[in-house]
Amino acid sequence: MADAATASTMRPRGASAPSWTARPRYAPSDIPVLLWRERWLMAGVFAAIFVPLLLIAALALKPTYPAYASVLVRLGQEYVYEPRAGDAGRGAVPEPDQLIQAETEILGSEALKRRVIDKIGVAKIDPKAAAKYEKADAAERRKIIGSVVRGFEQDLSIETAPDTPVIRVGFEHKNPELAALMLNTLLEEYLVYRRNVLIDPTSPVIEQQRIIFQQRLADADQAYQDFLVNNRIGDFVAEKASLSQLQAQIEQQKLQTEAQLQERTARLAALQAQLGQVAAEVGLYRDLNTAASDKLAQLKVQREDLLSRYKPDARPVQDLDLQIAQLEQAMAQGRTTADGARRFGVNPVRQTVETDRIQAAAEVAALQRSLQTLNEQLQQVMDRRLRLAALEPRFQALSLDRDVLMANVRDFSVKEEQSRAAQDIASRTNDNIRIVQRAAVPTKGTSLKRPLAVLALLFAGFTALCAGLLRGFLRPGLPTPQSASRTLGLPVLGAASLKPVR
């Protein structure tokens, strides 16, 4: 019908072309007519593209079998920050998303894939590459292994979800048993490989640092001991404290001695003053003259004797009474009293005062000597303290270096043991990593035949459509009366189908 309605004329052979060269003007309604005219060309292009692609999809693409596994990741000791020196930031842990990202990177690392390939073997994974691998040199073998690793990476998928501590791992292969084997081997090698990555391999470094600090500590100890020996110090701190205490004791004794000296000096002065007031000699005793009393007693005895022979008025008795009376009167008047013998000696009071004075003088001399000795001792103690004060900065520096080095040696020893214990524990367990699901041998495969057939169909149809439109636009003539009217600007009064001249 489109051919019958065309405004183009079929010229006989040898006829000249029309002289007008107007450019055809098309409308959307002309497109179906153009495509219908080129239907056989479009069918040929479609068949030439779609059939080969369909054959390739049917013959080349084989089904692959996906195996799946999942891993639960929790916070472990290897993620807890332990500073190598000091305690700044101790115990810091990463965020859960950072933890999952780190484990994902380890799980998808190239080194881990190479470990899996080495364990399973190239021959089992890719027999074609294995044949080349046996005959290749070292450089070629590295290339072959690299290509196998790239193929492994293309078939491996690792998926995570936000706020979910689970990593899902998938692997596709044409051999279902090999897909499960490679994925399970990947998980097993991952548990081993992550220890080498995450466990801090600093024990040798810590041990070397500890040895260095121990050597420095030995040098510091030697310098400390030389300092004490050269300055004749047993224990600097104890000696400084003992000197301070000794100085206090000496000062106290000095005050007591000065007080005693003042007391003894005053006593000595008093004794010397008293000594000038006391006589050197004193009378010890004197004898009394008793001749009158003896005479009187004798006369009285005689009278009594006469009375035994005479009467009281007898002359002898009266004479004797007269003598007695006269003697008594003389005694009463003191005419018969006379000094007897006297004896003089050393004054005991002066002797006592002199003894006390000598003793006080000796005590004063002793206290003066004691005070002088205390002053000398106090000066020696002060000189020793001043010397220790001058040596104290050097001692403090040596002690500080020694204490710091001892603390460092202790800290690094503890860290070394902790690191060794952590490595031993981590080498035997992965408590924070649990394999939730191991890969099972897949029974259902997936293939790209249907998607490729759809894509081939679409591509072939699009290419045929483009070829038809191109051929229709390039063909001379006007496809429809409407196109002729738009192009020539003249109304078309009628259209008749023409047959080509035979």
C-alpha cells in the first residue's frame, strides 16, 4: 500500500532525473511507511546479529553454582588499644562499623586469596592454567597466579549491612563442590591470616627495647654507685636525714651545755666571793681552869671529916667554914676564873667552800670544753650537710634516671609478657570471630543465558531498526503524498500506484 501511495515516479530506462533538489520533509506518521519499505533489510540485520549471539549464549555460557557463608564479628582483645609506652589512650576501641570494615578488608585481601590458591592448588582450580603453570618460568608463574587471583576476586562477593555484625560471603564456580571447598578454605585461612594481621607483632621489638633499657639501667646503676663511693656516701637519703637529726640533737645538747655552763659559772663566782669571807683557821676547842672548884670541893670534904670529930662550933670547923665562904665569894666574883689551854685548826666551812669552788671550776672547764666540742661537731655536721646539698642535684638526676629506667624496664617487661600471652591465646582461639554458616555444596546453579538472550534480542532489534531508518532516509523519493505536499509546498490531488518498467 505504501508503494502504491508513493509520489515518486518510476522513470524508464534512459530517462533523465528531475531538475528539482528539494529536501524531503518527514513527519512521525511517515516513519512506519519508511520502516515497512525496509522490512527485509531489517529482518536480515536482526537475524545476522541475534542468531550468533543466541548461539554464543547457548554454547559458551555454562551455569555457575553460588556457595554462601556468613561470619559473625564481635569486639576482641586485638582491637583494644594498648600503648607501647605510657598509659595514654589505653583501652580505646574502634566503632562497630570500623570493626566490620577492617574484617571485611582482611577477608577480601589478595594475600588471603593467594593462601587459598596455594592450599587448594592451581591444578584443581583451573586445569588449563595449571598446564601452563608447570611449563612456565618464575615470572610467568607469577602472572598465572595473578590471573587466577583476579578470577577468584571476580567470583567472590563480600556483603555487609549497617549496624549488623555479620559479614556475608559468596563464591560462584562452575563446579559446585569446588565452590564450597574454596569458600570454606577461605574462611579457614581467614581465621589464621587475621591473627597475623591483627595480633601486634611487637614482642621482639618490646624485648629489644627492654634490653636497651636494661643496659641503660646498668650504666645508670654504675654511675649511681660510683657517685656514692667517690663521695663516701652509703645512703644519701638516710645520711641526709640522719645529719638533720644529728644537727638537731647537737644543737639541743649545745643549748643544755650553755645553760649548765652559765649556772656553773655563776656558782663558781658565788663560791669565790664566799671564800674571801670565811677565815682560813678556827679554834677547835679550849681547856677550863677548875682549881677553885676543886679546892672548894676539897674544903667541903675536909669539913665533913672534921664534923665527924668536932662539933660545928669548934674552932677547926669554923676556920674551915671561913675558908669555904671566902672561896665561894671569890668564885662568885670571878676572881678565881682563868683561861685554860686552847687548840686551833683548818676551818671546815672554808674547806667545804674551797672544795665546792674547785669542783665548780672543774665543771666549768669541762662544760667549756664540751661546748667547744659541740661547736666543732655542729660545724662538721653543717659542713657535711652543705656538701650533701651541693651534691643533691647530681644525686637527684642520677636517682631520677635510675628510677625512670627501672620503671621503663618494669613496664616493658610487663608488656612483653602480656603481648606474649596475648599472642599465645590468640594463636589458639578466635572467640570474637564465629563462622555462623559454612558453605554447603550448592545444588541449584545460575546462568546468564536468559539475560544474554534478552540483551541480544534488544540489541539486534535496535540495530535492525537503526539500519531500516538509515536506509529509508537515504533512499531517493518521497514516501507519502503528505511528505510530497510538505516538501514541494503544493497540494497533492491524487496518487496512483506505479509499476516498475520491465
